[in-house]
Amino acid sequence: EIVMTQSPVTLSVSPGERATLSCRASQSISTNLAWYQQTPGQAPRLLIFGASTRAAGIPARFSGSGSGTEFTLTISSLQSEDFAVYYCQYYNNWPPYTFGQGTKVEIK
Amino acid sequence: VQLVESGGLVVQPGGSLRLSCAASGFTFDDYTMHWVRLVPGKGLEWVALINWDGEKTFYADSVKGRFTISRDDKKNSLYLQMNNLRSEDSAFYYCAKDREELVRTGLLDYWGQGTLVTVSS
């Protein structure tokens, strides 16, 4: 099973600043990497798939990069609605599908 | 697209529960469907999937042999039968839709709001 590890666990950022979140896979997963956002009491929302493609309706301030084992989610200028928990996920046509443990982006 | 889960309850260890997910806004029988759970303080865990045609199912090792995923395409509904429940099964359970039709990708583009299962004596 592929293990996904996110860092940091918590990221304290001021509104308007840039946030950089990391995700590492235990073995190469090419670009089979997605990012999800979850705010308290809400359903998770797909942000990025294929490591760098924004899902429909996702603002341009969200960007993803990486391939192989190292991936990054960047939020260029944090808005109030962006303070949330972010998960990376390995996916392909053969389960199991594994998530990272999450990074909480909180207001500094 | 709308996914609405129901059936979450407080149940004793060893007990059983059946979760349901009512789907609308898309051609349900064209899509692989999933259950994913969120354990507070621990993160998301993929639980199970059922192919669009209902002919293949897959489970996380942690639930294999205890949980059964099924679907009723006439009712646009997804189910999760949970038996021999353990305290570590306590979580919010979400149903989620696979992004691509007629295939299985594991990429989840729509999720429900979740239903809470608590396993406690």
C-alpha cells in the first residue's frame, strides 16, 4: 500500500499571504495525485487532480505541482474561506486509495 | 449533483448498521461510487467502492469481511452494510462519486455531507 505523508501538520498563515503545503508518496505515483479541501461541517471538495489540474470552479489562486513522490499545493493569497484542512490522495484504477493525514491551515 | 447520506447512529460494539446514500443530478448507473470515512483527529480513510455496473467491489483491509457495499440503480441509491462494528469504526461516513463515467479512477469529484456513526457501549 502506498503511504501518503503530508507536512506540516499545521500551517499558520496571515490572510493575503502565500501557503505552501507538501505531500510525499512512499513510492512513485506519477501524477496520480489529488488535493481536497475540507472546512468544518462541510463535505470535502476536490481542488486539484492529476497533480496540477484545477477542478471545475476552483479559483486560480490554488495551484498544484510535482510528480513521482513529491507534490506541492500552493495557495497564492489566502482568503478567509481558505482556512481549512487539506488532504492529498493517491488514486488510480486499482484500490486502495490512500489519503495523507491532512494539513490544517489556520489564521496566524 | 447531490449526495445525501443517512443511517448514522450510536451503536454498541459488535452491532450492525446500514448506511444509505441518495444520489441525484447525474446518471447514477454510469458511475463508480465510494464510501470514505473521517475519523476526527485522524483524517480521511477510503472504505469501499462499487463499480458502475455493480459487478466489482473493493474494500479497505480494515473493513474487509465486515462491511458490504451495494447499490440499487432503480432507486439511485448506494448502501453500506456494517457488521461486527468496533470502536475504531466511529467516524463520519461520506458517499462520494467517481469523477469519470464507466470506469474506476478513485478520483472523487462530489461528496455528501456525511453521516455520523458512533460505536460505543
